[in-house]
Amino acid sequence: MTRRRFVSATSLAMATLVASTPLSSTPAMAADDKISVTCTVGMITDAVKIIGGDHVEVTGLMGPGIDPHLYKPSAGDIRALGNADIIFYGGLHLEGRMTDTFEKIRMAGKPTIAVSESIPEEDLHASGDFGGEFDPHVWFDVSIWSIAVDTIAKELASEFPDYADTFQQNAAAYLEELDALDSYVEEQVNRLPEAQRVLITAHDAFGYFGSRYGFEVMGLQGINTANEAGAGDVQDLAQFIVDHEIHAIFVESSVPWSTIEAVQEAAKAKGWDVKIGGELFSDALGNSDTPEGTYVGMVTYNVDTIVTALLNE
């Protein structure tokens, strides 16, 4: 059996298991009358918790340090999907192997929402890594992520109208917070001279960040971490760092550090010492007991780390 056929068969089996949970026109509420919500990445989980408030019980499948592009769902994940009243995922092939599963669950009748689906196509970045479709890392432009947050609120209100007013009020307050966050990122970036706004990371997850806030962004791996970098990629990126005298490059919490450390060593061999400017959160939030365990905290931490390192402070 080829890998493609294996993945397809696995997705079909998963979807069959999930969809076997009885469905009805009225979602089955949890025993405590809370809405059972299952989400994929932490950015979505965080938004659903904020918008849903006391009316939701949220299960996030992908915790700190997890790469959604390569994620394999566990038996517990399948149960969580099957027991959910509603499911939220990123879409745009962010979740890699699970994409077909979500489509099959949706077709079986369970509310299953890709939060990126309402983002206007003109705001999306083309990506050859995903079959000629789009870069899924939309949360790095806070203004675009706000569209996804609004989608979450509208879908919850539509599916569970008894709590619609609460969802809408919570979303409005959160969107104000995101507007303030967007302004904060711009203020921090403005501390950095334009010539120093070059962001080099392990994989190319920060394209939306670059477009919104004026950075040239380069990743050793492509947008999809399933596409491995070769020795030539390492040497080419190292030469770029030397030629442009880049002071700092960055590792990511969900990607092995060895990829960027190889670039650092290659640059050193060419006569230029470039430091590791810090660990950024790209495809996953930080630990739940830290500020980086929230979307706002993660974005704040990232921009502070980037600007401080590139200023060489």
C-alpha cells in the first residue's frame, strides 16, 4: 500500500469512528449542560475558551510543542472528536493528515468548522507546499486572526442560540483586546530600523507576520515541516546571513532546534557569528501556566523576543 493510500485509509477509518457517534439536529449537551467543544491547535482552543466562557467545556488536541503538520491523532483524540458537540480546526491543510477526516466528519452532519474559511482569499498567502493552496499560519497577522475569532463566535451563536448574546459579548471584548495587541506589535516593530527587519526561523511560518508588520521572512524549511531542508538549503541560508550581517536567528518550540543550529554552525564556518535570538512560538502556544499559553501572550512574547534580539540589546 502506498503512503498516500495508507493516509487516505487511516483518515476514512478515523472519520467512520468519529461519525459513528449518534447525531441529531440538536447537539447533545454534556452532563453539566456545557457545550462540548474539541479544537486542534492552541490558538483556536484559547479563543473558544474566551468566547464560550462558562458555557463550554473545551478539549484542545494539540498542546505545547506540537507540530500540527505532522500530528497523528490518538485514540483519545478520536473519542474527543466523537463526543464533541462542535469541532473547530484551522483549515488550509494546517492539520495535515487530519484534513480529510474533518471533511468527512462535516459531511456526516456534525458541526465541524475550519476557522480560516471566512478569511477573504485576497488576504491569504499562496503556498506551493500545500498543493498550490494557501499558507495556513494566519494567526501571525493579528488583524486576519480577528476574522477567524469572529467566525468562532458566529458559529457558536448559530449552533447554540440560547447563549448567543454571551458569545457575542465575549467576542466583542476579545476583539478589542486583539486590536490593542495589533497596535502593540506595530509599536514594538517600529523600534527596529527597517534594514534590521529580517526574521529567520526554522520553518516558514511567519509570512503573515512579515506582510503585516514589515519584515523580510525566511525559513530553513518551507511552510510545511513535512518538507525537510537539505544541506544546500542550510548553506544558502547561512550565506545570506553572512552577506547581510544578520545578528540573530530563531528556533521554534514545535520544530527541532537542530535545524537552526546547523545554520548557525554553517555561518560560523563562513566567518560570521550569528546568535540564537530566542525560541519563538509558531504552530503551538506555550505551557498553560505561562503567559505564552494564551494567544495574546504568545504574540506579545514573540514580538518582544524578535525585536530585542535584532536590536542586539
